[in-house]
Amino acid sequence: MLRKYLLCGFVLCSLNAQAANITQVGRYATVNNKPLAAQINPLETVQQIHFPASIQTIGEAVNYWLRYSGYHLAPKERQSESLQQVFQQSLPQVSRNLGPLTINEGLTVLVGQHLFNLKQDDLLRDVNFSLIARRAE
């Protein structure tokens, strides 16, 4: 008889321990008590973006997209010369409406995904791009 009580107590404790990471938010809905992927890494936030007419260059578009992410563009001293040249170019019309994309993907599309790799510094919360080594042709 004692075994039955111990077994029931163990089962109830284990069920309670599993349920500790779940919160009921409605009659039939529950959520996990965990941060979302976008809360852990804000650059993984999926967004659809429309750049206003005031955004004229690729550099302005990158800064505009980073505005609410908690990240900023690395200082010019740390940017490559080729990246600064890309930032001064006009924003293509086809790039005025992007998404839904993660911020990482969107920024890479803006600067040229075959030209640059995105580098993020989570400590300083800044974003920079490194030129992809070109193959000898």
C-alpha cells in the first residue's frame, strides 16, 4: 500500500515539474516559459519592410532597418572601403519592399549576399560586413 502512495506522489511531482515551464494563457491555450528566438538574437526577427522615399542609399536603408533592432552599424573606421562604396550607392527600386525576412537576411540582401558576410558583435551590439574572398577567374 505504501508503494502505491509513493508511486502516485512521484507521478504527481514529475507532472508538476514538467508543467512548471508552461503557462496557461486561455481556456485551451498554453505557452512555454521560454524566450523567443528573436528575443535571444534580435537580428533573427522576421520583418517585412517598406523603405520610405526619404531613404535614398543602401547605407541609409541599412541604418533604417537596424533602427529598432537594438543593434547599430559599426563605426566607419571599422568598415572596409568596399563596404563604404556600396553604402553610397542608390537603393535599387526592387529593394524598396523586402520581406518577410530576418534582419540578418535583409541586411545581407541589401549589401549583396554574394559580396559580403554579415558579422555581428553581440557585446557591442554592432553589425559589420566582411568582403567575401573572390575566386581567381
